[in-house]
Amino acid sequence: MSALVLALVLLLPGCAILQGDAAEGSASTTQGAPADPGDPADRTPAAKAFEIRVDTDDQDLHSLIERHNGLRRYRAVSDLDDTEFARLMALAERDVRNLLGTEGYFAPEVKLRREDTASGKPVVVISVEPGPPTTVRRVNIEFEGDIAQAADADASGQRTAIVDGWSLDEGRRFTQARWDDAKTGALRRLVERRYPRGRISYSIADINAPEASAQLGLRLDSGPLFRLGPAIVQGAQRYPATLPERLSWLKPGDLYDQKKLIDAQQRLAGSGYYDSAYISIDPEGDPAASPVSYTVTEAKRHKLQLGLGYSTDGGPRVSPEHRDNTAFGSSWRAESKLQFDRKAPLLQTELSSLPNADGWRTAVFARYMRQDDGALVTTSQTLRAGRIQSEERYDRNFYLQYDHASVSGAASRNVPDALVGDGAALSANYAWTGRYFDSLPVPSRGYGLHADVGAGMTLAGERKPFARLAGRALGIVPVGSGGSRLALRGELGAILASKQARLPATYLYRTGGDSSVRGYAYRSIGIPLEGDWIGPGRYMAVASLEWQRPILQERFPGLLEHTLFIDVGGVANRIGALRAHWGVGTGVRLITPVGPMQLDIAYGLQSKQIRLHMNVGFVF
């Protein structure tokens, strides 16, 4: 009976029991304690007619009551008679009980008394014994609408995610703020996918004051399931109106997903065709095919930028780049880059068409590059033409490629051309990349896979057929709590051809450096030649195990990480001749918006050298 009476009392404004949609508005008024904008004592320096003193051992409650009790606004009123003063004290007692209720104390002892002083200025003493805090005894979350009826795995997973993500679990202390936050979080997880019309149809916090317990009930109404409909584009002038939808990777019939819409906005803004983009649907539209609204601000046709960088492999790097989104007055894009680098200067350009409705585009690529590893200088020319498809999770590429390489340097004088990579070849290739990480460019879990296969004919000397196989993988696995994880990386490459085949160096393998086997110089792991020089090989294997853990999180949250790693790799002309080159080390990572900036110090067990390595960004 006492619980029922308390429940009726708590239905007064500012109390903690809430029921139905109308109560949702009341809940927001009780989150925390309201300020007193009308308190004359806070606005003017007038003398106070009386003082207020709060007696309680709980410092948090002391501050809450001192700041938000109802008597504060009358301290500057000097003509209060005894009857009015007594009435205000009775109202203040009710206010204090309501304040304590917002913090989960529903059976407090609150006493107010007036003490006269020698100065003639009375003191109102608010004595509080809060009693036991209320804890959650039971939580019941129900669903109605499509999410309750759907039997598919996606709907089941969303229901589970809402229940598992409930923040005010059984056994936790009840407060009004936590109750409001828990409901808001549950509603957010409902409307962010599939159900933009979702709402809270019913909620109740049933408080049993004598037992200091709360039973919570919540019912979520999902409304209908939403699917994306046709695209409506605003702001398209220079570029085709069909381009935003094709670059967004959103298709009619896809389930509504707020995160995918945000990702698509970022994709459009980063495409080079648009300076900004906003994508939305009308939640009051047809759920079966809700129109998708694209509001875009187009980028200028030309863009010229200067890139600056540094790596321990190549030293300082300067790279001017130019982009023309409508090259030669057509719909094709031209991107050109000139890179000044001590180890690998290059000049390259690429022409690419707009993607079609299936996401495929045609691309033509040309590059001239000079690689200097201190012993061999490889000058190469590459021409490539093919078809590329980019999707949310994977990329595919069919292409024909011509490569020519000439090698000079002391190490190449008495070595057959086939061993140093002096040659030319034409090949047909297929490449596939899959990315299944939780977030980019700083993933905390997931994996990526890449495979590249090709077959062709050498064009220098005696013509010989060959096949090329390459693959790499990266897996990121959380370990324990606190954000620690393991990053496992592997890379394999093989060229299948006769010994006499003069393959260009761009098809052959060398490793070592910042992004392969740390503790070794750039491309220093390969085939030993006369005079202790290193040449390229036909088989390569690289692996790495790296432990990454956040550090200094209290001072720099989400900014710094510490790493420990082991790298190993080898290059040979026969699989059986592969020999391991080990590198071990440690480093720090600075998390930036463009990806991690990593600074490592590594020791090569075979090179017997300590090297500093620096790398920026995450690319897979």
C-alpha cells in the first residue's frame, strides 16, 4: 500500500516515476536539478535577509541542496513575516525531497528549522539524512511494431543490441539522470538502423521506497521498416546529377542505416567532386521506398596541392599534385603527381572515367620512377589500363600492364640481367581487396585481405611466359580490456618463370624498411650479389606480430599508444632458399584524423643494427 501511495505522490511534476508518452516530457525536467534564473540573491548584491545552512555528510548532496533549494530566491526579501516564513520552509522541505529523489533517495529524513542569531539575521538549517540509495531490482524491455514481429537475424540482432546496451542494469544505483540516459540510449540504438520512426511508447520507473528498489519498464515502438528509395539531388551543376548516388554506394532497396548515410556523406566530401554533402531521408515518407535527398556543394574543376612528408626510408619528400575533374572538357578526371624523394622520385598520371551504375570505371595509368637503394638504381616505366570497381567492403581491378625496367649500379656490372631485374613484360592481371575493419582510418578490430594474380610474357631478350601471385593480410584482434590489441600482418609473393626470363624489377621482390621488416634499411633484404650487393628475388614472405596498447589515457584520451613488435621476412629465387631476417622493437603511435603516426625503434638480428622508422597513415 505504501508503494502505491508513494507512486501517486511521485506523479507530481519533478518526481521520478514516469509512465506513458506524456511522462517523457516530464522526465527531461527532472534530469539533474534546475537552475534558479529568478533568484534575486544571485542577480543583485542586495543584503540577504537570512542565511541557509545544509547539514549532511554527503558532499555531493550538500552541493546539490545548497545550490537548488527553493529558499534561495527569497533571501533578498526583507519583509517576510513569521507565517510566510513558515510556509516557505514547508515548501522548501518538499523541494529538497524532490531533489533527493532525482538522486535515488526516496526515503530521506529532511528537517528544516529556523535559528535566531545575535546579529538578528536568522539561519535556516536544512538537516538531511538521505537514507539508503535506490538500486534497480528489475528491468523489462519490450518491443512492438515491425522489430517485434520480424524474424530475420538482423532484427533479432538489433533487439539484442538494444537490450545488451541498456546502461541502467540491475544492481546499479537509480538516479533520474541515469534513467533518462538509459532510455535515450535505447531509443538511439533503435532509430539509427531500420526504424527512423522509432519512439518510446511506454516507460515506468516503479519505486519501492521502503525497500529502496526500482523496477524499470520500457516499451519501444519501432514503427515500419524503412528501405531507401530513389535519389533526389540538389546542387548538381558542373557534374552529373547521377554522380552523388554512385559515389555514395547507397542503392534503392537498401535498409535504412544512419551510419551508412554518414559514411556516404564523408565519401562524397572526400571524393574530390564535392566540398560538402548532406544526405537524409524523409521519416514521414513511404517506408518501402523513402526518397534519399542529396544536398551537395560542388568542388572546383581544378585543384593544385603540395604534399610534404618524411620517412626514414626516403628522407624528406615534396610532391606537387594536380587534379582536373573534367579533363579536356570531358567527364574524365586527370590526376598527376610529381614526387621529389631521395630514394624513389617519380612522375605519374592517371585518367579515370566516372563510375557507371554498377560502380565500374575505366582507368589509364602511366608512371616513370627511379629507385635508388644505394647499390642498384632501377629506372622503370609502367603503363596500365583496366576497369576498377570500388564498393564499401571491397575493390576489384581487371587490367593490362606493360613494365620496363633498366638497372644500373656497381652491383649490376657482372650479374646477368635476369637476376637484377633489367627487362620488360606485358601481363593481364586481376586484383581484389576486401576490408572488414570496424572503422577507418584507425581500426581497433577486423581484418583485410588482398590478392593479385597475373600472367604474361617477357618482352626483353628471349620471350618467356610467366605467372605472378601476390597476397597480403592484416588482422586486428582485441586482447583483454583497456583497448589493447594484436595486429598480425602477412605478405607473400611469387613469380613463376624460367631462369632465363628477363622480368622487370617492378615484378620482382625486395623488402625491409618502415612498412615491412623493421630493423633493416629500405629494400635491403633480397638476393646477395657479388660485392655484398643486394638484388631482387622471385619469392618473398613477410610476417609481423605487433601489440598495441593505449597509454596516458587520463591525460591524453585516445591520442597515444605504445607498441611492441616482431617482424620477419625473406627473399629468394627458390622457396627452399628463403631465410628469415628478424627485427624486434618498440614504438609509439600518435592517433591523428588521417590515421596513426608511428615512430619505431627496431633492432635487426641479422643486420645487427638499430634503426629508427617512421610511418604515417593506415592503408590497406
